[in-house]
Amino acid sequence: MRKRISISFAVIIMTVVFSSIGAADGGGLPKYVFFFLGDGMASAQIQSTEAYLTTINGGSATKAVDLLRPENRLNMSKMPVQGMQTTYDSFALMTDSASAGTAFACGIKTKSGIIGMNETATESVKSIAQLAHEQGKKVGILTSVSLDHATPAAYYASVPNRNYMNNIATQLVNSGYEFFGGGGFASPTGPKTTGDTSNNIWDLLASNGYTVLNDRASILSLKKAKKDKVVCINPYLQDSAAMPYAIDRPGSNLSLTEMTEVAIESLYDGKRGRGKGFFIMVEGGKIDWACHANDAMATIGDMLDFDDAIGVALDFYDKHPRETLIVVTGDHETGGMTIGHATTAYTAYYDRLLGQKNSFQYFGANQWPLHEAAYQDAVCPYVSNLDNLESNAEMRSLMENVFGLKWADLNTYQKEKLEDAYDQSLCETNNNSAAENTYLYGGYEPIIVTITHILNERASIGWTSYSHTGVPVPVFAEGWESKRFAGFYDNTDIAKQLARAIGRTLPQPK
């Protein structure tokens, strides 16, 4: 994948000047527009990924000279135009992805849980993707989660409840967009919840002229054999109709990066001056899910895949610099991720992350159920103050082999936390109060989230939440009209500026 080795100050100035010229002379509005959204991604996710890159490239995450090397920087953080956006919605400092997606897609504030509608859910609004499609641009919507999830839905659907996923998928079919790719559908043959529709999405896709592809070879073949309208679903979906975390991805699947390559080839008109171009939205959706679970390595893996997808767009930009606009941001931060922890002070140990082979999700669906079935009866009913984990060589081996967490390297407090979590997972009780367990584990499997907490803390990564947080999020841009995205502004301004960049105005609720 494309990695920028260097970028000079002169190139930065040239890019901004060119984009200004395009706006000033009334011509050269971007023909090809990319919007990359890292769900749950803010500055901490970016910095931790760059520290990880520095480590695996042979440098030290404690040395500025190593952290600053171009090969240890992400594509996004080397883009020449940068800004910052606030993420709150109509009634919450901590937005959800439905209201955030609506802000990015439609340019309005709304209430958490609502997609493509005003805060009272009484009026629908058009998205930037719909405007682009009306303009004659082809549209591609890509995500690593399900295609009917909140963020992608904001670009083609309007619903008062993000859980109306059959309704959302029905509107996907009716959108007429040319390309959808990534995950599948959460509720394709009936209602997801009360109030939802009960359509058969597969039948609707077929009757509306969509080709559904769900194997690697046929999806990749679209690079040479384009289809008018296509839905590309990875063959293996890990959870909730979503792609697996990058750390768990089997060879039969496409990465988000490869799916982006396919989308570009499918939507590109191939002839300069002909066609109206395209609008492509790419969501790194499982960055958010990994951060909810406080799993830094799962987060970093999906951050890298997301950034490599940005690299594909930058390669395209290099071939079409006077016709292409690329914007990158996150919809909110998730997990309260921090660079630094109370136990590590001013030192970082990112090499301690390198032993993790799978995500929390994979471990919870594979190794853990087998272990639980084998040992639950032996451990339960729970007896206080027994060292059930320390005395279990198999569990200690699992922690080391899957997560790289060695029992002998841990301090007494860390071992106590793991013992309590192990007992809670096996017996649904331990030495803690109910309030302590809620604080320590959220809604996740106690032993698994405690393993990732301790592993991350030892590397110098902390977490404060299992939910979204309200910090502002960086924005990166490059290409024609990219100057519009410099500065500090609200998330709704991104949709408005994207619309202006293609010569349109987003209609606002009355």
C-alpha cells in the first residue's frame, strides 16, 4: 500500500494554492471525492498507531527521532491540510454514530439514534451522497461493519431509530447507488426490532438490478469486469454481519483497503473529461468496536487497514491531482483512550503489545468457550481467596500464547485483578461488589477485558470508558478544494463544505 516517505513544505503550499485556484476561477471543482471516516478515531488512536509502527519498524516509541520518521507516520497525518472538529449532537456532548453520521452526511445536528432526520424525527434531509448522485456522480459506500449500520446509513437513509435496520437496508436498495462493499446486512429477511419493516432484502436487491457478490475472486474481478450496481460482501463475517478485525482476517476475505481499490476501479469512468466522477465514503467501523472493548491491538490493526485504504485514494489523487478531493476524520472518540498510564509514567513499552495474535472478539468466540466448558465445573461454586487462575496452567498459557501476557511479569495487583475477573467469568461472582464489577468490566467478558486492560497499561495505554467520549477530533484533507477543511469548526460544517466543494448546497430542515 501507498506510504508517503516525505512531504515538503513546498508541496503543502502548492496543494493549498492549487485548491484555492480551483475555487477562485469557478472551474475545476473536484470530480472525484473521497470521505474517509474512522469511527471512534481521534488523536489518541492515531498516536498509538504511529507509536506501534515505530516499534515494529525497529525504532523506539520513546524517541522523537524515531517517531518523526516518515515511514512511522500514517498517511492521514501527513496530509497537508489539517483541522479540528467538535462532535457533540443536539442533546449530548458524547454523540452516537447515528447523529454524528447525520452531521457528516447531511450537515445538521440531530438526536442520538436518529439517522438523516431532524432532532424531532419529523423531517428527512438529503445527504451529500444523494446530492452527488443527483449531480450524476457515481456513489460508493464502504464499511467494515454491516452496510445497514448507522454511519453508512446516514448517506442513503432516513429513519427515526438506527435499529430499524431492515428499513435502512430497504432504503439502500432504493438509493440506486452503484457500489456497496464491506460487511453484510444485520437483518436482511425481517424486522430488527419493533417498528421496523419486514422486507426480504435479497429479493429487493435482485429486483432492483443489484448483483450481490460474496467471494474474494468475484469481488476482485470487478476491477476488470465492471457491473452497473453491485453489493460486495466479504465471505467471512465475524460479528453482527461485520468484517472481522484486521488482526483476525482470514485469507479468503478482502481487507478494507482492497475493497477500496475495487470500488475505485468500479466507479472510475476511465476517460478524462467524460462522466461526472464519483463520491466514495469509506468507514473504518470496527476501530470503534475495538475501542468500546478497550482492545488496543485490535484498534491498531483496523487503524492500519483504514490508513492503507487512504493510501489507495492518495495513489488515485497522484494520477488526478486537479480533480480529486480527499477528506479524513473520525466521528467521535471511543473508549477514552489515552497515551500514557499511571503505572508507566513518562515511558512507553509498545513492544509489549507485539505478542497479541487475535482480538478480544476472536478469543471470546474460540479459545475462551472451550476453556470455560472444561474448567467451569471444577472452579464453581466460587470459593473466596482461591488462586483459580494462577493454579491453572492452561489459562496462563492461553494468556501468553494469544496475548503475549506472561504471568511471571505481572505485579501482585495485576494478578489480583486477573484472579477476580477469571472467577467472575467462570462463576459470575468474585470478591468485588456489583458496582466494582460494572466499573471494571462494563458489558464485556471480565477475564478478556481485564487481559487487554493490563496488556495495554503495561504498554502505556489507558482507557477511561466503554462508550464514546466528547473530545474534538482531527480532520485531514488533500487535493482540490482541500483548503476548506483547515481550522476549527463543527462536524456539520464538513458536510456543508463538501457540498460547496462540488457546487451544491445541502438543504436544511425548515
